[in-house]
Amino acid sequence: MANVEVEVFSIEALREFCARVFMHFRVPKDQATQAADVLAAADLRGIDSHGVARMSSYVGVLSEGLINPKPEIKIVRSTPSTATIDGDNGLGLVVGPRANQMAIEMAQKAGSGWISVRNTNHYGIAGYYVLKAAECDMIGWAMTNSSALVTPLWGMERMLGTNPIAIAFPGKKEPPIVIDMATCTAAYGKIEIALRKGQKIPAGWAIDNQGRVTTEPADVLAGGALLPLGSDRERGGHKGYALAMMVDLLSGALSGANWGPFAPPFALRQTIPTRSVDKGIGHFFGAMRVDGFIDSDSFKSQVDEYIRVFRATKPAPGTSGPLIPGDPEREAEGIRRKSGVPLVLPVVNDLREISKKTGIPFD
Amino acid sequence: MANVEVEVFSIEALREFCARVFMHFRVPKDQATQAADVLAAADLRGIDSHGVARMSSYVGVLSEGLINPKPEIKIVRSTPSTATIDGDNGLGLVVGPRANQMAIEMAQKAGSGWISVRNTNHYGIAGYYVLKAAECDMIGWAMTNSSALVTPLWGMERMLGTNPIAIAFPGKKEPPIVIDMATCTAAYGKIEIALRKGQKIPAGWAIDNQGRVTTEPADVLAGGALLPLGSDRERGGHKGYALAMMVDLLSGALSGANWGPFAPPFALRQTIPTRSVDKGIGHFFGAMRVDGFIDSDSFKSQVDEYIRVFRATKPAPGTSGPLIPGDPEREAEGIRRKSGVPLVLPVVNDLREISKKTGIPFD
């Protein structure tokens, strides 16, 4: 990793720095630590776009007073297995873990717990949450909506976020199966990387602002949009579109948050929707006790066997065979815990800038 | 519709015929009526592959004693919001509706209800179930696994079923949003249609038995496999694969049914897996009371507004703009209720054959 383009940092150093920065902006210590932990999970798991790379956006909105550093998180409605939480415009990195924990506690009593969250902000990687449930022998679910970047199939404008779905299943000797996927074909970060490298993007990822399929990453930034998973009608683009809508309805409409094109942006200097239909963005969490359905131990043994059977699938020509969802992230985590997290220079510079502004040392 | 290739039947006639055929094979009257209703829903909604076109397969397995016409459906485990049901190897068309109804009743008490089902058989269209929940002001979920047809990304063999996900959200003045999608790129029925018409299939739908992408439908039947939604790595084929696995784990492993390549086939003369890991195939149902999260009336009004906003999306060039999930099926239903259901001649001949065998009139 030691080349000119990256610098390597220990995860502890990054976590500590982020926690102190959050505290600088009046986030209480336990919440700052929690928020930093979510970011660290992204950096460990190799999802670089969602980790410390976002600190400068968080700092921007916190310093402008656009996010409430001391939210009073409230339950606005509940039944034994469902609830809606108002995040009081707090950090999603704080509101999300709290709501997820409530889903887990609810499941302990009622078998399952389902929490929709409104008036919240971006919550990091969805995979973070579902792993917490899996650690408790539960099946964890997490979704969130986000500001519009994706066009519906047959549309030509940004109407939906990249709206991820995550779910995790605990194994016994094998690690958990962790699904964590945006419902668009390719992540926005990949467009940015192609742009930086001066490369084309594959047809099927995006359209330009005239609704035409494009292979120029710059077209996406110039008012184009990402395509939903499936890309076009022939390859099932209506399905990715439907999944993005499902996430949006569960996270946004069900909680009383904004939805679709009205979801507010994450960072400063992004376009603000002309209309607000409700409060903030929304999340949706679920936790189901495995032993609410079947003996936990036999389920986890089946998951182990499941993993082994799928690993043994005959590989397609030119590949080393199917992965199990969660494999790449876990491998990244193993490496980065030992060898540190490589950060690209623009991110390092952002963090140094934050250090200068706040007086919190970063090196 | 009146051309040489189809004959048109009223939905009442088809429903009545199917119910009587099920009764002929010792299915109790109320269950036979229920089973026929699920099939009729498929024919009404234009999902021809899942309606009366399957009667001859049902008759095959019933007459061979491979399905239990009088199952004792049992709850094997439960909490206030979760349960596992053993379908006693009954018709999925009978076991499914029962389990779905239990999820709805559970939600009435606990806010949500989640039912996994083992030892069951194919249950028709997933959309049928979620519409029932939507009628009760609930968000309905339905999934099922099925015999293997789909390869994991980077695999070259059939390891997963077409494993559908369905979910419905009730509207107020607008009809419900109904998502009902297989997790592969294209339905198997489309391969069969292309074969019959002597047409090629698009690259991205399937591989041949050497793991190569193919455009020949015959290659799929000759030991090839369907590709998961997303088709290849570049377009997110790992996501469709992960979704199919999610459905399989929730329906199969969680209930104690067979999963992956071990899910038994639907009809006679299909390959029987060499190994059984548990009982039958599996389903997964969920129902969440909308008012367990938010006022039902305001949610349904938001769904109405959601539909209107998405219908007003700027259309991509050459299209009439995005549809709302559930639109095509509802339109088909409107037409077919009035004008009848067109059946292709091979299906009509199958039904006449059943009529001859059972003595139940069909014309």
C-alpha cells in the first residue's frame, strides 16, 4: 500500500481522531465514540467512501448547525414489535445505532423488532447495523434512503437514492453471511473514480441529462443519473427500481421522513430539494431472533453448511468461483486491522484541514 | 385476443374447474377453493406461467401421491411476532394462504407477524399474498425458494431458485404499490417462449452448461442456468445473487426446509436433487401494521402522493415514462375480468386432458 497516492493510518488513530472531532462540535462523548465506531467499520471493511472520507462533510454540516449534536431521540409510536423513532435531526451515526439497538431489544421480548426512523441523517454503512444483530443470534436488517441520484427505469431524472439493503445471518463456525448492497447498478464512488482516472464507465451504469445511456462519467455529474440494478428493461432494470422504491417507502414514507426526490442532501454545497414532504431522511431496521423460528444452533450449523456448499459451486470459466456475501469486506478488515487503513491524499488533506480548524492533532 | 393461438375463458369457469379438480384429488372443499383462487389471481394478473398453466403439474404430483391433499398444518415454534409452520407436505396454494393469514393475525396483536414455512410446495404468485396484507392496512411481505435454476455470480451451475421477493404498500385513493419480482434477470418462461418462437435471448439472461454466456435458449434447457439480476460483475450480478440467497435463507434454512440446490422440484419428470437437507421447500411471510409505525391514513395519503410524483417523472427518450410497480398486473386484471383469460393451446389441451381423466367438464 506504500505508494505515492496513499498514506496509511492505524484504525485506532482514525477512530480516536473522529471521536474527538465530533466532541469538538458538542457531540456528547459516548455518542461521539459511537459515531466514530461506525465510520471506522466502513474504513476497516474497505468501503472507503463511507468512512473518514466523509468527516469533512460531517464537519461542514455540524459547524453550520445543520445537524443537532445533542438530539433528543424519541419514540413517537410503538407496538410490541414495531416503533417509529424521531431522530431529532441528530447524526445518523448516533441515531442509527440507537434505533438498531432498540430493534434488537424489542426482538428479545417479542421475537422480532422493526424500527422506522425519521428526522435523521446519513448513517454510514448499512452492514454495521446488521452485524450487531447477527452477534446476538438474530437476523439483522437495515435500510436507509438518501438524496436522489438514481432514475426510475424509463425515467430521465434523479428520483431515488442509492438506497441500500443489508441483511445478516449468523453462522456457527463460519463467519456470518452479510449482504450489504445499494439498489443501483454501480456506486456513485465508481463514477468519481473513473472521472479522476479519465476512464469511461460501462454502458448500463448511468444516463446523461438527456436520458441517454452514457459511458462518460462527467455526464453523470452534469445532471445525469445512475441506473437502477438491472440497468434496462431487458435485464430487469424495473426490479432494481422497485427495490429502491421499497427501501424508500419503508425508510421514508413509513417513518414520516422525506422520500424520493425530496430527501435532503448529505453535505453542504449539494442541491437542496425545492420541496420537503416531511422530516430529514429515514432509516428502517429489523431484528429477528433466530430462535423465534428454529433452534439457533441448528440454524447456524445450516448456515455453515450453506456457505460450504456455495463455496464449492463449479467456478465459471476465468473465475475462482462464487464468493459468499460479506467475504470481501471481512478480508479487507483482516488486512486493515493489522496493516492499517490506506487513505488517498485528498482525504488525508481534508483530515489535516479539520485538524487545523479544530486543533485536534492528526498525523 | 381471438386468434388461432389462444382460446378465451372466463375466470369464473377456470376457478371453478380448478377447485373441482383439486377436490377430485381429495383436497377438502374450502382448501380446493382457496388453491383455485391463488391460481386465478395469477391468470387475472397476466402471470400466465403461474396460473392454470400449472394445473397439469399439480395433477401429476397429486395423482402420484407426492403431495398431501389433507395436510395437518402445525405451528412448530412461535413468539409473539414470529413462528415457523410445518406445511405437512400440502399444496403451497393451501399452506401459503394459511401461513400468510397467520402473519396478518399476529400483526394485529403484536404489530408485526413473521412466518417461515417448511415442508411445503410451490405457492403460486407471491403478489397474491402481499395484496391480502395490504387490504388490511398492512405492509405485506412474501418470499419463497424453489428448485435450482439460477447460478451464483462466477458459478456455472444451478444453485438457487428464481426466489421471488414481493412486498405491497396500501394506498388511499390510489391502488397499492405491489412489488413482485424474481431475483434472476429474466424469468424461465421467457426462455421457453424464445425457444418456441425460434428466437435468440439477450446476452445477460443465461449461461450454457460450460458457464459461457449464451444467446441460445436451447442451451439453458441443456444444463445451462439463468443469471442473477445484474447478470455480470460489472452490472451488479453479485447483488441479484445475494438477494436470491437472502430469500433462500429466510424461506429455506430459517424454516427447516431444503435450500439451494437441494430444493425439490415442482413437477414430475424434473431432476430430483441427490441430497435432501430438510423438508420440502420453504416460504417466508411478513405483515406489518402500518399504524404500528404511523397514522394509517397519513401513510396511505403519502403513498398516493408518492405514486403521483413518480408517475410525473420526466420520461426517458422513446418511453412513456416510469410505471409504478403493480401497474401492469392491475391493468391485465381489469381487462381479463371483463374479457376473459386467453390461454395458449398447449395449456387448453392440458386442461382438456385433465377433464377427460377426472370427468370434470371443461369447455
